Amino acid sequence: MKPAESLWRWSAVDLATAVRQREISCREITTSVLARIEALNPRLNALAEVLAEEALASADAADRQIAAGTQLGPLHGVPVTIKINVDQAGHATTNGVVPLKNNIAHEDSPVVAHWRSAGAIIVGRSNTATYSSRWFTDNGLHGRTLNPWDPDITPGGSSGGAAAAVACGMGALAHGNDIGGSIRYPAYACGVPGLRPTTGRVPAYNPSAAVERSITPQLMSVQGPMARSIADLRLGYHAMARHDERDPAWVPVPLDLPPPPGPIRVALFKHCPGIPIDPAVSAALDSAAQWLQQAGYAVEEASLPDFMEAAALWRTLTVDDSRRNIIAGVEQHGDEAMRQSQRNMLAGMQETDRDGFLDALARRQAIARNWSLFMQTYPLVLMPVSWQRPSPQDADIGTPEQTRALLDAQSPLLATAMLGMPGLSVPTGMAGGVPVGVQLLAWRFREDLLLRAGQAIEDAAHFTPFTDLQPGI
């Protein structure tokens, strides 16, 4: 048995098992993680709010449940973090903007309620980008989050605080959300697995919201987990993906479905005309393809249907929807970096009229049909998370041309979010001092296929998660 002070290193699976067997207490786990937070968070700013007293009280209550012989949930005693853009009762849902600093939630969102009822101990609330709208985690209210591997490289966004926290052991599981890569890209940048579930798989709702979510987030935005292993990711995801009557879009599909006839064919997508690929990303794809083949998958290089059109359609739909809310809010309340990022994102974008927006939604359905047919042949796709290694900080606030290059690099995130598909980011190794990895895709509600294939890659990669900060950070 490892000493109690090192419990922050343990996996969620091992912690839950040891708690259930009464080998360790929930207070011991929480104390270890809070000490880790105290040591690292002031330097990384991954958590905008540390909930030390609340977490210890929850841990003590969890230990009393064990003593009383209460039936325990699958996450009993597991320390987790929650992103500051979802409601957690008693805490501000700030979304990284000053006007919301006192937006105190009076009710838990579904994902918080589900993890709580599964026995999780919430140790902190993770930082996000302003309005959760960048691939860089910085805002005028809570400040900048650093990547634990390299402070000059983005930790990703908008769930960069969640990824940095879980990578460092400031919780065994981290909650995030993804409308255009906000789980998968931070996971990639910080060297942890991250799962974007299918739209409708994990219920979503913020009771504090003044208005209902508009159509684009309803079609594309999801809640999901990050962890330091695929096994932990599965545990956290299963605890999230339960019914909540507050989200009528939740779909009651079993978490595990019959596997396709084997061997499962995997489409390897590693060349996109007009978009350069970093050699380290190409090498990661080649390695992952080899590992999947060794595990019994049939990997074939293939082109994806309507790929660049799907990525462009993401931009059309999200920007036009954002004109009704976020764009004005950023100009009025955002920090200067967020305003410049938004201007660059809008550069060259013509406003779409009502008919144009409806036509774009119709085209989305046609592209989805083409992908659905394609994935009857290839139940899995192996592709980049990004065509480039994790970006330097603020790579989106240079020239509009530089932002356009970033958008092209992130097209594997955009096309798939536009279609409401599940995606899994899996680390494979290091390149130039920062993590690199790959993305696995499946058709809707086949997260089970992603997790099994991701496990095969993780087993072969032998990637060592982050342990300690370099001097100077």
C-alpha cells in the first residue's frame, strides 16, 4: 500500500475499489489531493475555485456512509473537478466573464448531480476561456491557466483548466464540455485521454441560465470527462450518462451495444489537401495504426466524406448562432485577447440570412447521412486531434491569416462536433517537450467502440502521465 500522501497519484478505479474495501478513507484521499492542489494550483491556475472545506466535509460524510453500510456509488470517494461554466449549487457559474462573477447557482446541473450521487468528492472548479470560446484558457476574471508540460504552450481550451488539473493529479476525474474541441483539444495538449460523447448521451442543463440554449449548442455541445487513463474515463463517463428529466434531448441508448462483425475496419485519415500536417502528428497516427493492427483491427487509409465542408459548416452555424448572444457579450465584457480572437474568427464571414441558416442546417443532415453510410464500412476512424502540435499561447490573436491556419489545423475537431459525433483523444507520446496523440471517431452512441480501441492504443503506447512541474513554472 502506498502512503496516504501519494493518493493523488492513484487512478479513479483504484481509489473507488480501495474505498469500497475499506483500505483507505475518503478523507485520506481528499487530504492528499488538496495538498497537491495547494502545491501546484498557485503556479498553474487550473482551478478558479478550490473547495477545500466543502470537499473535506463531503469526504467525512462519505466515510460515515461507509461506516453505516450504505450502498456505495461507483465514484464513492473519488476526487473530481467541475468546469466553471456549469451550475454547482452554492457556487458562481462565471463562464470566465466578470458580469457573471456573482451568478450563484441554486441547483446542480445534471452532470454535477450525477457525479455527486455516484459518490464523487468535488475538490474544485476548473478554469475556462472567456465565454468558453477559445482553444486557450484565459479570461479577465480568473486569469490564465498554464500547461503543466510547458507554460508557453496552450493547455487547450476551453476546458484547459480541467485538463491541466487532472493531468497533475488535482483530482482523478475532470468534467469538461465540447462544442468544437473543448474536451479533446485540452486533453491532447495536456497528455490525458478525453471523451466527447455523442450529443444526447450525457444530459445538459444549467438551471441558472436566463434563456434556453440556442439551436447550435443543442446540436453540437456535449458534457464529458477527462482522466489519466481510459479505464478511469470509462468510469467517469458511465456515471455521467444517466437520465435527467431536465434534458428532453437525452437519449436512452445502452452504454454497450453489440460489436460489429470482426475484424473492425478503421479508416486512417492522415492527409487533407491544402492542410499541412506536423511530422510528429503523422508519426503518432502511424504508431496508433500499427498498435490497432496488432490488436486485431483492420486499418486502411481512407478519405472522409465532405470533411472540409463539414468543418466550414461548423463555422457557419456557430458564428451565425453566436451573433444573437456571445458576440455582443464578448465585445462588451470580454478581455482584449478574447475580443481580438473573436474578430479574427469573424474575419471574412458574411452574415447568413434566415434562409441561408436553414439551408445550412439541411446540408448538415445530408453530410451526416454520408458519414453514417461511410461508417457502416468503417465503424472507427483514426485521425488527428489537430493537424499540428499543441499551439503556442495566444496563437489565435495574431493576424486573421494566422487564425485561419489555426482553424484549418483544428478541422478534425470542428467537422466531428458539427455532426454531433463522439470523439476520443488519446495520448501517444511526446514531441518537442509537449504531448502528442490521436483522435478516434465512431458513429453516434458508439462510445463503447472508442473506449475499447483507445484502450488498445493506451496499452501499447505506455505513455507516462505528467508527474512534476519543471523548474521555473
